[in-house]
Amino acid sequence: MGELTRQSTEDLVPVVSLQEYFRDSVDSAMAANNVTVDHHTAYYVVNLLTVFARSEHFYDSTEDGPALRPLALMWADAVGASTCEERNHALRRVGDVSLFLSGFFSEGIHYSAVDMGYYVNMGGSAYQSLSSSVGRGIQGVAFSDVFAELGAKFGQLVDVLNEVREAAAGDSDENALRLYEMWAKTGSRRAARMLKTLGIIPIDGAFHGVEH
């Protein structure tokens, strides 16, 4: 995937730099959802989207071809890692895959055996654990702050990536039931905002999902 196109009112406009496209899209989505993060964290998210836009970087190579291992197995890799480097790599993989999946494949998650709250919890926890593990040395401290913010604001960043996905697809229609389920399971501020535009007011006391 070397080029992405954006739908305009006239035709399809080619975007030469995928990274610039995602940077502009993420900036706009953060503004729309009132999400603020450090510029290093924003760069990490943009770079993640750019890298995972190529399927060979997102999927794992298996004997049966490209596939995505379950998050539970990725987490088991971190727990059973023999070195700190291997553990950090596994934790980062859990966080990155969780963020990308919940941001760009939320429709598929809706029909999966686990719900969005599972991905938010797994991804946020992985980044938080990683922030504690890499906090050594000047470079480690810098990455530690990024991973800590990714973990603390994981749910908000899922909202941001959902906005990016919908803008790229040119599709603003939302299913009220799915929006409500996402809000109920994750406390998504974006889902609550979209529900209000549809005339549905979520009741705060009804939310029992994962805090973020």
C-alpha cells in the first residue's frame, strides 16, 4: 500500500505521502474529539498507522500465510520472555495491535468473541507495563513517557482512530446501537458525542466498562 486516496466532492485525490496524510488526519481527529497528547505520542500514533498500513508489518508470518495471533498468546509471550528485550517487544506488539484493531476494525470486533473493552484493557495495560519496563537511560525515559500516555489515554486514542477511519472511508453514517454498545463497554467520549447528535443521551451511571 504505497498510496492512499481521499474521496472529494469531485473525484479521488491521490495522497503521495501516507505519513503526511495520517499526520493531518490524526491532528484533525484529535481536535474533533478534544484529545491532547504530547507531540512525541502523536508522532508514535502516526508512525504506527503508516507502518501498519502495509499488511506485512501488521500480520504475523505463519506456515499458512499472513495471520494475526490472538492477543492472549502475545501476552503469554511477554510473560514467558527470557529477556527484558523480548518482553518489551511482546508488550509493544500487544499495545500496537490492540490500538490498530480497535481503531480501524471496530466493525469486525463487534462480531467477534470478545468486545471492545477487552482490546482497550489489553492494549492499555500492555503500554502501561511497557512504560515501567523501558524507563532506563535518556532514551528509555523518553519512550517511557510515550508509552505511559498511550496507556492512560488508550480509549481516547481509539476514538481518534475511529474518526480517522471514517474520514478516509468518507462514511459518516453510524449505527446507534453499535455506538451505544461501544459507549457502554468502553466509555468512549466520541460515541457519547455521536449518540447525542442522534438525540440519544447516554446515562453516566449506566456505564460499567473499562475506564480510560
